[in-house]
Amino acid sequence: MHFVDVHGFNVRDGGDATINQNVPYILKAGHTVDKDEGSYGYYSLFMVSLTKSKQRRRVLYRLAKAFETADVIWTHSNGQNFANQALDMLPPEYNNTKILIATSPAANRDTLIPQAVKAQLVMYTPNDWAVRLSSIIPFSRWGRQGARGYDGDDNRNTNFKNKKIPGHSAWWLPKYMDETWNVGYAFALEHYS
């Protein structure tokens, strides 16, 4: 399987402290991963929603190109927001071809799943105060999916709730990383064909 990792916003390390903690696991399992094309650089809160539309379009196009060869797209936080927009840019020949794993996604609970996705896993924790707070920001595409799961009516989604995760980015801490990987990887294996 070929994975693409997409980090969250307000990140200056390209996701190395968060989403890219799964890279050694992916490689050890014998798969490939692209963390570079999934990295969109530093985005502040205002850049995500209110400004830099030309720059944001370039980022989405870059992500869409990276997703063309991906089997599994693993996101964290705003990475889900950007991944959804980029997946919507893919032409119809990519419909139902991608596995999407969203860890503490900053998305509305009923955000439409892109047509390119054949299976989506939302890993959420009720302890994710960051997405609860982000959901009250005016003009934001963000919501509480990372704290409460997906509640739309699309049967391609599976929710995984973990009360032990103490916060938004804690999935990637060494204490929780094995379980984060095991849950996401088992889902990818189940839906990969």
C-alpha cells in the first residue's frame, strides 16, 4: 500500500511530531509513504479560512496530485479539511479508490465524504477540546468530528472512539502510538483490494 500523510494547521515541522509518527510503522509493515507531498507548510488559523486563497488552491492541487497514487490517505486535524477539498478535485476515474483515515479531524460532523473515498475511518476522542473550540470560529469549515465522530448518513464511514486519548494531538504520543497505528492499519488492510 502507498500512504500519504497530511498534517494539521499551525505546524512548522511538516507533521513530524504528529502524523509522521506513523512513518516508521508504515515502512516496517513493508509499505511506502509520502510525507513530503502531503505537507502543505505552515498555516495559521486565519490562513486556513480567511486569507491566502491563491496559496490554498496551490496546496489543494498539490495534495490532489499526491492522492492520485495513494491507496491510503491518513490525516490529522485540518489535514482532513484540506484532504476532503483535494479529493473533491480528483476526476471520476478515482471514485471509490481511496482509503481515508482521519485522526481527530477538524471537520463538521456531517461533512460529505468525497466520491474518491471507498472507506473512511474517523478516529475521535471526547477529550478533543481543540476541535470543539474551533467549531465556534466564524466562517470556518471546521467542526467537532474529532471530538464526537462522523454523524452523516454515508455508510462508507466507520467511527472509532477512544476515551483514553487525552487531547487533540495525543494520538501521536509514544504512549498511544501503537494503538493509533494498529487501529488505522487494521482498517486499511480490511478495505485494501
